[in-house]
Amino acid sequence: MTAPDTPRRSGLRGFGRTGPSPWTDLDRPPLDEAALRRDLLLPGGLWTSLDVVPETGSTNSDLAARARAGAPQGAVLVAEEQLAGRGRLERQWTAPARSGLFLSVLLRPEEVPVERYGWLPILVGVAAASTLSRVAGVEVGLKWPNDLQAEIDGRERKLGGILTELGGGAVVAGLGLNVSLREAELPVPTAASLALAGAAVTDRSVLLRALLREFAELYRDWTAAAGDPHASELLRAYADRCTTLGRQVRVHLPGDRELTGEAVAIDGDGRLVVRTPDGARQAVGAGDVVHVRPEPR
């Protein structure tokens, strides 16, 4: 018998059991791993495994370790919370548990020359922007090279970002997307979430299924074209959604250099082509881009 002074435990988290319950915030239910596997791991499909973990440091780091151990193409790793998520230029990415989609996918595009692997973050961006615009009803643009943006109250704000890493003959592509973050939870004022953008759908399961299906279709076309951005129409699809093109920009380049001018094109290597005030064109492969607002008249 239980001693009178011993608290009874029901065996359910939140009812006498220690540890946080995934249902603490009813607006942020946990993902159903079994249902996602049933719907996405199909014979002959791209996705070969799917794991949802309560938390991790970085899904990219975890999946890169699996890649080095020989994991096959098509592995998907989703975290309900990332404690050490990374963005471009070694920036940190943090968000409350179950407030977004934090995932990485493992790819081995053997049909594609390595020099074209740089198109993969752009491919992820196009798939994400297309999915969110179609499913969530939010017009999502792509700031070069791979930031997801939405306009809220006349201001461009960041919904998410993409980071790809190459190693062991594989590419690990990571995506972080703010879904239900509230204004008070945003890490910086320039950030946003689908909820703040007025999304019609913020169910993460629905969004994740649609995103992975969209990416698989675009990836199939891209690899079938040996990664050619013209033949696969990836370049056109990206240019159509790129919010940087046609804008005055300031590009912070490696080595504390800076380039200013008009963003006029994306070239065949995925680089941003900037026309400087003297009329010269310079292709930029890496850098931090700032959209410069036009001077008031």
C-alpha cells in the first residue's frame, strides 16, 4: 500500500510525473512521428526514414554524423526544440519548443556534379516558399540566398532560414521556420512567424507533410536534369520569388568589404549579380545582403 505521505503518481506527465508535458501549450501540440512516417515513407519515394526528437542541439549536426556513418539518402530528422540551432554566418537560431519546424534532410545527389550542389539551399527555399504560399496562404519571398520572408504591416520580416552542409559525400540541408511564435517571443524585431503573418494554416504536421512532398518533387526534377538550374527550371522558379532582385542592396563581403548597387540577376551558379554605380557587374557568391530602402523624395 502507498504510505499516506507519499504523493501518488498516475504515470502520465502533468499528473504526478516529473518533467514537462508536451501538452502544456495546447496551441503547440507535439508532432505524431508514427503518422508522419506512414504518410511520407512510401515505396520508391525519396524519404527513407523520419525521426522526431523532443530536443537536440542541432538537427544538422546530428544528421551529418549519421551521414558520416553511411546513412542512406532520404533521412529526415525533426526536433521539437533546438538548443543550438545554427543559421548562416554562424548565427544562433533559438525558439520555444514546438513553435516552429526545425528539421534537416540527408541527400546524396549522385547524378549531380558536386559544383552544382550550391543550388540545394535554393531548392529548399523554393520548395518552402511555394508550400507556404499555397498551403498557409502567406505570400513568401526569398531574400538572397536563402531567407524566407513575408511582408507584415509594410515591413519585410524573416520567417525562417536554410543552412546546408557538405560532408562525407552527402549534403545535409536544414530548415528553421517560425510557425506560431508570438510577438513577445521573437528573438529580434525583424523576425516574424506564420501566425503573425496571418497564415490560414499553422498546423505543423500539415505544413511538414506538404513541404517534404513539394521538395521531393522538385528534387526529382533537379537531379533528373543533373542539377542544371535552367533545364530543371529551378533558376526561373527562384528568380520569380527572389525579393532581392531589382532592389538597391548593400552586401557585406568576407574580409570586411562592402559592395553597393542594384541586384540585377541570379547567374547560372546561383550567385547574386550586382550592378555597381559605375555600371560594372559583380557576381557575389557569399555575403550578407541588406535591402536598402529608397531615399524619400
